Amino acid sequence: MLSKTRIAVLVSGGGTNLQALIDAQKRGDIKSGEIVLVIANSSRAYALERAKNAGIPAAVITKKNTGGTQETFEAAMIKALDEAGADLIILAGFLSILTENFTRRYPKRIINIHPALIPSFCGKGYYGLYVHEAALKYGVKVTGATVHYVNEVPDGGEIIAQKAVDVLPGDTPETLQRRVMEQAEWILLPRAAETVSERIMREKANLTGGKND
């Protein structure tokens, strides 16, 4: 029997996308992977409570508690990921830009969910409500979400999947954010997690001659 891809989820806030992944795993929609670790870069992140409720090990790793630099922060995360044996890293509302030193260690092993249709409204500074504010200001009629591989360029990695969502008359950044989450993010991210987990699982099996159990 093939061993499942070991997934680590990186979070910063409420963890709604983490919850979508947990729920998908419980339903069996994610069958090729298993969430084995949640890392939060804030001790106040409600995502930690979601991990606790699901019985998933969690760690708080911040710049402040790891020496105050991006280098020591990323080194602490790498140590935790290695100890957990993580095969796939999912950024689910993780509000810290990772350097090339980190991303190059995990080629096509880090994925991110972005609340817009890349290449629109993406890159440095485009996160959370700022994305939806920009979409409304520009007057687009369609927005959505994108799952992509992560490299050293913010939102610059290869696109894995996208899902469109209509912008409705009278939308506020808050109502649009909610619709994008419900109609795109919470659907798209678990699907992408399964797709990438299956690929990694089979890659691991090939490396071990099929004896990946």
C-alpha cells in the first residue's frame, strides 16, 4: 500500500482554508495525503484552535521567538518540517513572504491559495481584503481564486488551478471575500491538495521501487 503524502499547513490567522482542508480530509476528498503538522506565525491565530480540535500537531514559529531575522525564522520552520517528515507544504492564509533559500528546498512541494485570478491583483501587498478592494476599485466583473506552486516571487509560481467567481452589484470587499472563499477557495484548495498529494505519493513509491508503505 502506498504511504500518504505528509502535509504541513502554514497559517497566520483564522484558518478557514485550513478548516476546508481538514473537512475534505475527513470526507475522504483528500485521500492521498494527510495533514501531519500546522505551523502558525502568530500565537493568536485561531487556526491553532482548529488544528487542536482536529487532533493535528501544531507549532508557533515567529520571527520574534526565533531570533528576529527571516533567516532564523525560516531555519526554525525547516527544522519543524523535517522533523514532521513533511512532503507537501500548503500555505493557507500564510502572511509571510518566503525567500528563495526556503522555496528552493521544496521544488513543486509548496502550494498557495490566492484570492484572485492570477496574474490579476497579485504580488507583494495583495493579500486579504486588499485583493478584493482592488478588484472592486478596478471594476472587474469576474474574480476568483488561484492555487499555484510557490517560488521566490510572490504569487509568481506555476498555476495549478483556478476558479472564477462573479462580482455582484453592491458588493463590498467583505461580501466579495466571503463569496470567493465559499465558491472558490474552499473548493479549489482541497482539490489541488489531493492532486499534488497523489503525484508526490507516486513519486515516493517510484523512488522506493513501489514499496512505499
